[in-house]
Amino acid sequence: MGKKILVTGGLGFIGSHTVVALQERGFEVVIIDNLSNSSLDVLGGITKITKISPEFENIDLRDKAAVSDFFEKYPNIEGVIHFAASKAVGESVENPLLYYENNLNTLIYLLQQLQEREDSKFIFSSSCTVYGQADELPITESAPVKKAESPYGNTKQIGEEIIADTCKVKKNLHAISLRYFNPIGAHPSANIGELPIGTPQNLVPFITQTAIGKREKLSVFGNDYPTPDGTCIRDYIHVMDLARAHVVALERLLEGEQTSNYEVFNLGTGKGNSVLEAIKAFEKVSETKLSYTITNRREGDITAAYADTRKANEVLKWEAEYNIEDALESAWKWQLHLKEKEEGIQ
């Protein structure tokens, strides 16, 4: 029987793909998700891929008593991967208190439970937003953490500080923060993928929904940035590569290979693509012309960010295997699958 791992936010985009990767590696998974930005249908998609239905608990991690009750019910959890968080930059600017409550209280309540255990393994879903607009590209883990451009980014910075401070005094807690760049794509089976509730906040679901006809046109936020084509540059990483990295990081914790009980790794491809390059790549793989318009810059957006991935490559023995076209092709396949489901074609 495999080791039991808790995945919070396990029905979300990155969480669900990581659950699949964990199950395929032989781990038993328990998912916590409050379904605020996900769907119970995802559980069926996971089961369809792996032929294993993970245990599921509908819990809001902002409920401290419910978190405590969960660990009483599952005393044999051997690792926690914490995805559950609100994650839209624009929404966080408009509703900062929602983000501070949802992203920080939930983290604190989990760590309060873990610090009481004899040996705890914890992986935190962090973000390259902690670097802000970095002085040098590509961005290494030693780049300074700058004043956050958004409340969302600030919750990731504060979250990392909370974990680091706790690890300093609680040597029984072993943690890794994974700072990912821009996750896109879907599982190759098209049984799970990015499933935003309401209007998408991220580029790729907006691209695919526009191409399929759900959205009239795509807005490109600004073309006056100091980049070759004037649009923002990001490091787009396939969600399957990202999922695999979580498994590798977890195994590092479980096998006691850390050099200190708190470590940080960048996860990206090491290559930057502009928004217009992403659009062109999508048009190529989908053979679909995209309707888009240039609008004003969006508050909280930075000019360019892409990863220096050498630390993850060397220490975790992990590197991204897919390119942006692979990821966009899988995202399009997922969107087509969703359309078939909506039309009742299975």
C-alpha cells in the first residue's frame, strides 16, 4: 500500500494533474477541496485516467476546527501538497481581504496541525510573482523578493515567510516551496484540464474559449511593453511537467534528501514567450484564426518573467519535457472535449 498524501485544492487545475501523477507513482491520495473554484466532475476525470478514485473531503480550510478534525480522521497522512488558494491577480487587486483570508489562514491552520506531528512533509504551491519585475533574466532562486505587484503575489511572499519562520523553530517540519511560472495545458487524455469558473483570468483558457466561440474576442493587455513585440513575456510550462515536479519534490522530502528543512525551487521551461507568440503558437497547432484586440495594460502585470531552472534540473533531477506548442495543443484538445460534453456527445 502506498504512502498516503493529502492534496489540498486537489480538484483544481494543477492539483488534479498532480493527483494523477501521484497515483500513477503509487501514492494513495486524499483530496481536500471546497469546490469554490472547481467541480466534482474532475474527480471522475481523475478516476477515468488512473482507474483509482482518490478519497475526497469537501472541507473549507478556513474552518480551523474542520482542519483539526481532518487530521484526527487521517492520522497516517505522510505528506501534504498545498494548492488550495485563490489565484487571480486582477481579482486580488479588487478584493484583497478575500485573498489574505483564503490564502494565509488556510496555510496557518495546516501548519499548526503539522508542527504537532513527529515528522511532517509539506510542499507549498508558490509562484514567480514573488520576484516581481526581476532585475535580471532568467530569474534564479537567489533573485531578491520584491514588493508584490498584487495582493495575490503578496500572499505567496507572506506564505513563504510563514513556512520559513516555522521551519526555523520546528525541525520536525520539512518543507519545499515550488515557485512556478505560468502553467498551461491539459492531460493528454483530455479527461482533465483547466476549468475556470466564470470568466477566465488566465491567458490560455481565454484563448481556447475564444477559438471555440464562447468568447467574442481575446483582450491583449498592452502592446507598449519594452519587449520585442510590445506584449508581456512569460514562461509557459506544461501542467504535466509541473505535476511531475511535485512528485519528485515529495519523494525528496520522504527520502530525507534535503540539505536544510526548507528549500525553494523555480519551475519553468527556462524560455520566455510573449503573449502574441503564444497566440501565434495556438493558431498554428489548432489551425484556427483567433480574434483578439489590444487593450490597456492590466494592473499588477509585470513586463517579463522566465525561469533559470538549473537548481531544479540539478538538485531534483527534473526538467520540463514539453514546449509551448505541446501545451497549447493539449489545452485545445481539452476545450474540444468540453464542447463535446456540453453538446452531449461522449
